[in-house]
Amino acid sequence: MEVRRAMKGDVPALAQMLARSFADDPVLTYVLPAKDRQARMRRLFELDLRYLIMPLGESYTTEGEPRGAALWAPPGRWKPSTWALLRSAPAFMRIMGNRLRAAIAFNALVEKHHPKEPHYYLGTLGTDPAFQRKGVGTALLQPVLDRCDAEAIPAYLETSKDVNVPYYRRHGFEVTNQVTLPDGPPVWFMWREPQSSTTR
């Protein structure tokens, strides 16, 4: 399985794959309206990929039909630009519908807890359900984790699935905080210090 950088032409296929991967994600289930949730999820991923993620140049997928994707922001660039937010805002509001307030509250919570120290930010790691537990996620993480270690820069992520916590621990992440959304799921915040070859 070969891993490569994702490109703009990959956006539709990646959005479809990520919507399948995150179909039961607690946070997306919480912030998206129940009506047409799967279609909204696909549109949300397509919007994020096109305007917020691809311009950063740190997204990875597999050769051929995408089996998964790791969407990163490099140090100092995790927060979307004002221009990107303005361009994506009308579509974002349509996708969120009557759950817009919940989505804004979640984004504010994430921003409040986001570390100030320079780091690589793993915004999304998703694997097509047909290829889960086959090493796809690990392969997709590796390019940036290797760079984190080579450049001595930490990495950071959030997850809302408890089963993901031990998975990320195996890759060197540790829980730094846990917050439960109002009437919603818990969110774990995880940090990874750069590792030398002797600590991996």
C-alpha cells in the first residue's frame, strides 16, 4: 500500500470515503441534523477539504481508490484564515441547519483547548470501513509523525471515540484533557512529544 499526498482532484472521493468512515462518529452525530445526516457529512467533508484542508498541503491518502486519509495542519496554521472561513461560511450554515449553534459551540470548545505551542495538528484520520484494522491508518500517520520526530515538533489531536484513545497511545499520544459536550459526547485531547529512535 503506497501513501501519497492528497490533491484537489481527490476531494470528491475523499469526502465520500470520510463520510463512510465517520458515519457513527459521536461529534458529527451530535453537531449534524438527523435529517440527511450522511449526505450532510459528505458535503461537510468536501467543504472542509476544498477550502480549509487542501491549501495547507499536509493531507495524505492511498494510491488508487482512497482507503483512508490523514488531514494535518502544519505548525502555526491549524486555525483557518478569515478568507477561508468567509468563503465556506454560507455552505457551512446550510449544512448545519438547525444544529448550527451546536457546531459553533463545539468549534469554540476545540479552539479554547487548542495548545499554543507549535505542533502538527491531526484534524482528521479516517479509514474506509472496508479497510479498517488493516494498517491503513498507521501508514497514513507515519509521514508526518516521522517529520515530527525529525524536526523535534509535537503533534496534537482530538477524538470523541474512547476506542481511539489506546490506538493513538500506541503512536505516542497521551491524553492531556477530557471534556464532555453539553448533552453530548466526551472529547479527548491528546498530545505527542517528538520521539527519538530509542523511545519508539
